[in-house]
Amino acid sequence: MTSLPDGTRVFPTTRPSVVEAVAGADADARSRAFATLVAVYWRPAYLHLRLKWRLEREDAEDLTQEFFARAMAQGFFEKYDPARARFRTFLRSCLDHLTANTRRDERRLKRGGGAAHLPLDFAGAEQDLALAGPPAADDPDALFHREWVRSLFTLAVESLRAECEASGRSVRYQVFARSDLDPVEGRPRPSYRELAEEFELPVTQVTNHLAWARREFRRVVLERLRELSGSEEEYRIEARELFGVTPP
Amino acid sequence: MTWMPDATVAHLRRVADWPDLPGDRLEVVEPIGQGGMGTVYRARDRALDREVALKVLRVELSSPEWASRLEREARILARLEHPGVVPVHEVGTLADGRIYYLMKLVRGQRLDEFARTVSLSEALRAILRVCDTVGFAHAHGVVHRDLKPSNIMIGAFGEVLVLDWGIARVAGVGEDAVALDLPQGRREDTAPGTVLGTPGFMPPEQAVGAIHLVDERTDIFALGAILKAVVSAVPGGDSPPRPLVAIWERAMAAQPAARYPTVRELSAELTRFLDGVPVQAYREPFLERIARVYGKYQTPILLVFAYLVMRLLFLVLRGL
């Protein structure tokens, strides 16, 4: 592969890393960073507990709450070293460690557990679990990664929708949602011509809207990914894994 | 938060930088590779009912500088009409503003893969074809600057194609240099100190970003490195013939002035080696010369030797 010129950034530089902020001294920034981490990771963490550790629903809910509460109170994430692992791997290891300790101590997983309750939609996650079908029990790490990507994309889509509504570009989002987000099982995705008829737009405008929305979606995902990465190297690797292609 | 099915996640990963081509003549089928600048897709041209390759600038590189580079690559390819250069069919802009170009879909093996399956002489003949192409480019004022085995494809019928001209430099060398008609200000778009190329295949002057020293001999260094890599890859290539080692050592000399001055001279050396005659880069010891001459004229030498032995026997027997 051809080397890039010195100084050329392959990916955009955006907001400061959430991973750094969550361990920083600024309480407000730490709180915002923590909220972002919870938004992205709570669902993968919950499903990880349900599928890898085979916890009952209530126990998994309690331990998810306890994990994030302890992480905030006891500064789990301050111990993260980007040179040793990806942040995602580190977070999952912390979760596994906490779960193993909880079992070893033979402490019953008390509902509530004294932890502050975060507004997490566990019922929705259970529905997701049912929709996803039988878990890939042979590879819980892959499941954690898959759920993390899903969370990342879902948050990016939400962000894109809000951005479009705020800037009077709802049609762009609607075309994108109709083309790329609607479930596809059992029927093909609509063609550009069908989308043009449905939205009463020229075909060229449909392709323009889609190109814009897809580019924005990608930008938002990469911004969020950068925030969530422990290092530039981790960010580049994750970005390539998300959107790259495998050379022949 | 709305549940996003696996199929939608997979679809979004695929379409986030999926090229939206104008019109419905072309259907993008699948990505088949990624280089430093662009992603290459296999596409179907519905009008002509054939498959083509579509190279699109990578989304994260969608700056004017990189767009200019890809456009420039397409123009260089279009001007270099040679069997060893992939023909370009058209260049254009996608709905999202990215530059793309369409070219012939190349099917075959990379040179390093090819070398593992053929004899030394077949591998050397392939390198000679690469030299022909590079020499043609030099005659048109173009220095490739990123020659390496993975940028050379061997087709099913033995055709040899040099790919990835993305960082080629228009050097304006040679009497018959042809202006590439590039937009003003884009004739040379690499700033001094910029390092472009691949370690192991780029000479010292390129590795330190000394742009003013980059010329035909930069490619000659790379051709020497390719020769070395390919000869090492062929079956039994772990003890290469000394003349070949001398050829690649001269091509890869640290000082540009010590290298072959032109690709044509490098080709001539390789041809001499294939023809079994002495190469200029290597002073042959007497015994090696005997062995080479014997190897080249083995049959007539054996016939003469057999004749002399028979004659001697005849004389000896008659004397008895």
C-alpha cells in the first residue's frame, strides 16, 4: 500500500477523547464523558452479561447498573493504558473482572445493589435479544463487538436525524432512512427511481440526498469513534475495521 | 433508541462510502481492493455488458489535494497508451463530490505470486515486460515512483500490467516528452520533504524526500529491488546466479549516478543474461566463464568431445 505524505491525517480530528475526559480533573467534562460511555456501552455490557455469563435478566440489570456506578465512583477508567489494549477490550475486561469477583465472593446480586440507577432501557434490550435469535455462544467477544458497533451506529443515526431536523433537512434524513435503515428482510430495498416517486423528487436529487446523508452518517460515526478511542492508533484500526475493505 | 437489525448494520457499513454513480449505466458490484488513495470496485457496464474496475477516492481523503492526485493518475493512465498500462475509460465526479475513474478490470496474479510458480527465465521475461512499460513511461516524461511486485499484475495470457500510478511524477525527461496537459499548478504536486513510496523499493533520495533528485533512476532502483524480490521468490531462487546479483546491486546503488542510466540499459543487461552472454555489471572469473560457455553450448561441445574421443580410440585401436 502506498504511504501517505508526512503530516497528512487520514481521519478527521474532532472533539477530545471521551476516554481521556472520563479520567480527567474537570468534573463537568468527566460527567459528560461518562454519559457518552454509558450511552454506547451499556447495551453491549448488558447483553454480554446475559449471554457470556448467562446471568438472569434481573441480575444482569443490577450488575450493569453497578458496573457503571462503580466505574464512575471508583475511577475504573483512570487505570486504562492505551498501550496495552483497546478501550473496548479494557472495558469488557473490567466488566468480566467485576462479575467474576461478585461470583467468587458469593455475594448475591441484590437488586439495586445500592448503586445509583441510570435510565437504561433493559426491556428494549431484552426485545433486541429476542429479535437477534439464538446467541453466538461460541464467541462472546464477537457479540460484544457486534453490539458495540450497533450502539455506535444507532447513536450516529439518532444524531443525524436530530441534525437534519434542526437544520430543516428532514427530507434528506427520510430518504436515507427509507433507503438504508428500514428492515430489508423479505423484500428488496427501494431503487432510486422508487424513492424518487415516493418522495416526489428527481432521481438525481435522491442520489444527492443519499450521498450527503451517508457521508454525514460516516462523519458522525468517525467523530464518535474518535471520542471513544484510547489512542490515534486505536482509532485508525477501529475505523478501518468498520469501513475498510479487505485487500485481495 | 430504535433497534437496528444486523442486516441494517451490515448495509450501513457497506454503503457509508459506496459510490453513487450518475445514471444507471453502471452497477457497482463489490470492493476488490484498497490502495493509498482509493478503493477499487468491480462494476458492471450494463450498456456494453462487460465488467470494469471503478477506482474512487477514499472518503477520508476527500480533500482537493487528494482529488487532484486521483484525477492526475487517471490522466497519466489515459495518456500512456501502452499494452503494459491499464486503459482508462472515463473520469468523473460522484454525487458526493469524490473523483472516480473507470478502467479495464485486470484479472491475474501479482508478480510476487506469479514468481513462485514459474521458472527463473519466465520470471525474468516478465520483468523485461515491466521494463518496457516503465521505459515507455519515462520516454513520455513520467516516473512511476511506486514500483513494487504488488503493483504489477500478470494476466491469464501472460500480459504484464503496471498499476497504481497515483504518485507518479511528471519529470519532463527525454527529447520526446509529451506534456500531460494537466491543469495549471498541478504539474508537480509533491512538496519537498514529502515521502511517497514503499520502503524496500524506494531509493535513498526518495526515502528522505529529496524530490529534486527523483528521476528515471528512482524507478531503476525499484526495478532492481523487484528483480531481487522476484529472483528470491522463484523455486530454487535461494542461490541466485552472481551476474543477476550484480545487476540488481548496480540498479540499487545508493548513488543515482552509479545505477544504470536508463531502463533500456537495465533491460539490455537482463537480455544478455537470458541469452547466456556476459553482463557488464559482473566481471566473470575464468572458471565461471568456462561453465557459462559450456552451459550455453553444451550439445555442440559434447558432440565435438564425443567425436574427438572416438577419433582417438580409432587411432589407438589402429595402432595396435
